[in-house]
Amino acid sequence: MKLHTTNYVNTFIEVAEDCPVSQAQVPPEKKEKTLANLQYEKISRNPYVYSSDDIIFECYAIKNDISENEKQKEREKFFSKGRVSAPLL
């Protein structure tokens, strides 16, 4: 089974020229944690540790209550489909 990736290698990613935000903001807290909250927490607590694939799948696993025993199988299934690489936050 072919696995797809959202990881960038040797790529500089910058803010778009037409971005309306002048400085970074922590995602607002809601009753239930959003994907943005989960991603922000993982990245801010462990900078430069995770790949894009790691963050996207780990947050998907949390939101979908995937157990540690199921993670490897579910990760392979998750990345067997092409994913659009969207901004993490």
C-alpha cells in the first residue's frame, strides 16, 4: 500500500503576503478542544519534535479516540489516501 505524506523537506514556509493577521495568536479555547488547540499544544510543548504527518495523525487519533494498540494500523490507513497539505494551525 502506497503511503502519502504531508511533510515538507528542505522547504521554507512563510506567511502569505495577504495575511490579515499582524502577529501570532493562540487558538481560542472553546468548550471542546478544536484541532487547532490540539495542534498548538503539541507543537508549542515540543517544538521541532514532530513532523507534519505526526501532528496531523496524532490530533486525528485524539479526536477519533484511537487507542495506542490501533494507532499503527490506523495511521497506515489514514495516509493510504492522498491528503491536502493544509496549514497546521
